[in-house]
Amino acid sequence: MSTMLRHTGYIALPSHLGTGGFDHAAVHGRTGHIFVAHTANDAVDVIDPAAGRHIFSIPDLPGVAGILVSDEWQLVVTSNRAENTIGIFAPGARPAVAKVPVGLRPNGLACDPARRLILVANVGDPAIAGSHTLSLVGLDDRKVLGEIPVRGRTRWAVYDPDAEAFYVNIADPSEIVVVASRDPLRIARTFAVPSAGAHGLDLDLATHRLFCACDAKMLVTLDAQSGKVLGQSELSGVPDVVFFNAARRHLYVAVGDPGVIDAFDTATMQRLGSIPSEKGAHTLAFALAADRVYAFLPQTHRAAVYQETEN
């Protein structure tokens, strides 16, 4: 079966001012605007897909890595790895950014909208004992409520509103730790991942499955309730960001080398195809309303646009 993603064009983004390229991205549901961490510029770039252009940037976010857009809160949260903070701001232009100090080198983000709770997965430093942690931040008082130590470098995180639980990937040992939002200051349970380097993570709420992309070039599917491994699928290379399209039951995996998007049919877990992006392009955004995927290209500082089409 051929891929269902068709490349339709590019959107130019600001040139890199430093090193680091792009990192995570997310979409604001009400406006459709895409927020992408431009790590090389210590800024978040904002794209208007309807206009097909970059519309503004939000500066002064050192080492920005993770992006979370909460449509329930109408807020954007960033993890600013170079200053060990998260930023919280409204999704419009020139926002006032509130910063909250968290753990060492924050990266992954997830939130429980009902409990107004943000989980921050901190990468840490292997030379500093105990620095691999999860910070739990209360949205209302904007303070860290507690820190949970984990066994290794964190990667991405997602929230499951049905289970009222956060899932966080740990690279080594390769595992997923589960934190119950009702009791958020400890690890509730841990799922072993049978492939090295748990990295990108997303969740299918309808089937209660976790999709975990691993550095060992494997996509591992697990039952979100029990942690049982349901299957493994080969990837084109070392992956990073994954996004699940619940409407089409497709999964997109960004693979920076050789520079492709691996697309899967999640009903069968068969690969639909590998769509060229650009070498080093390891991050994506998925816009459900427009049925489009955006790949962020570090070599040419632009976003490649792909449209889902009927096969």
C-alpha cells in the first residue's frame, strides 16, 4: 500500500541564529496556529497554516525544547532547557511569559487540564546524581509541587484522561513510567520497553494503546492499562517525534536520518510508506482540522507541508 501523505509545499521560517535547529511543535485548536520550538533561536515560531506563512516569534526562551498547547486552558507551555524553566503564556502575539523554575534540562511536557497540573520531564545530567526527575507544577500557583526521581534520561510524555495518568518515556533503562494524577508525587507503576532508547510517545485513547518509538529503530505498541507489549514494527532509522491521527487511525514517526516520515496504519501496524522530508528533520506537527502534517527542516529552516489524501 502506498503512503497517503502528499507533499504540497513549504513555509519559510526565520534563519537559525545559533545551533540546535527545531524541536517539538503543537497546534492551537481555536486558531489552527502551529507553535514550534526554534531551539537555535531561543524562541517559539508561530505559523498560520491558512495564510501559509510564519506570523510571529516569541523570544527569550533559552534552549526551548518542548511545546504543549492546552486548548482547555488557552495557554502554551514551553520547556526551556538552557535555563531550567518552563514558560507559560497566552497563544497570541507578544504575550507576557511567566517562568517557573523546574528540574535540570526540562524537555517533555504533559498536562491534566481538570486538575490544572503540568508534568515536566527533566533530561538531567548523567554526571549529577539524582538529576533525572519529573517536576509536577500547579498551574494556579505556578510552583513546583514536588519532584519524582526516575532511573534515567527522560524523553517525551503524554496524559491519558481516561486513566487519569501521565506516561513518560525513559531512555535507559528503556521503560515507561506511569504517574497517577490523583497521586502525582510518586511513580504508580513502570512498563518495560523491549527495545532500547524509548523516545517518541503518543496514545490511542480508543484502543488504550501507547505507541513508543525507540532509538533501536523500532516502534513498540503497548497496552496502556497493563503495559503488555502488543507488537513491534521496524522503522527507517532512529526516530524522535510521533503523532497519532485518531480520525484516520494513522501514526506518523519523524526519522531524522535518512530524513523521512514513516506512516503506519494503526489497525494493522503495517507501514504505509516513508515520505522524504530532509536529513535532520526529527520533529513534526499534526493539524487534525486541516488533516495536514508539518515536518520542520533544520537545514533549510522551513516547514514542509503534507496533506492526507485518499488512497
